[in-house]
Amino acid sequence: MHKQIMIAALLLLAGCGEAPTSQATGGEATAQPETSGAVISDVPKKPPVPFGVAGSGNGYEITITSVELRDSVGNAVVHKAGPKETYVVVLYKLTNTSSRPMLSDERPAITLIDGNGQSYADDGGARFYFAEDGLGDASRDMNPNTSANRAAVWKIAKDGFDKAIWRIAVQIDPTLTLALQ
């Protein structure tokens, strides 16, 4: 009996942290909220940094320069969104304001936050194909006091997206939020 209780407890713990799954009507998969990103309790209650204004913290400065909705991304290889989906493409300028090189794997995570505070992971595959334009490639280290133009791409359901209330969250301490318009 003791062994069964331990196995049941382990199974319950193993399920913790799994992302919820759902299907849109018509059987099309939709982007799922990311469970490892910012949630409403992590996002500061203060107003977001206005669109086009630099936000900073922990040796980084980030400025959103453009937000676009697209049906597809890529040039040579095109990724198309489904009929009820869209790509949200955010272009931003990232500056290393620290006194040491910023390694590519040390950069803060950037997530899309909906009006309810739920975060969404970026679409790495779409970002890779968007990198053909030279903006999505985040694989390079950055020396102190240098900047680079970057892109983040999310594939989400078309319904519900609103630039006026959705935000970008940059995972630094404390979490930095940036307005999309």
C-alpha cells in the first residue's frame, strides 16, 4: 500500500508544469500559452514602457520598433499561418549596456502577453525563417555598448489579438513590460 501511495504521488508531481492543450473548432491546433514564461502575477502592475521608448534593466536596453500581423513569414521557405491564425512579428532593438559581452544564450526571454496576463512562447521555426531578412538571428554574441536589430515571432489565433492591451514581457528582474502601440 505504501508503495502505491508513493507511485501515485510521483505521477501527480510528474504532471505539474505541463502546458494545457486544446483544439480550435474545426480541428486546427492553436498556439498554447507557455507555462514557463511570465504569468499575470509576475508582470508588474505599473504601466508598460510606451511603444518606441527604450526600457532597460540588468545590462539590457530594448526598444520595440515595429509590430505587424502577417499571414506568412520567410522568403525562400515560406511558413503560412492557418485560416484562423496569424503571425505577430515584433521588431526590436536590443542594446548591451553592460561592461561585458552578452552571450546569445544569456539574453532574456521575450514573451507575448495577452489581456488576461497569459504568456505565449515565440514560434522558433517561424523566427528562423524570418531570420532570412537578417533580423531574427539571435545566435550572435554582443559586445558591450553595441546594439542589434532583432525579431520575435508568434503564431496565435487571429481572434482576440489587440495591440492596445497585449504586451511584450522581457524576463529580467523585475519583469519589463513593453506596449505594442
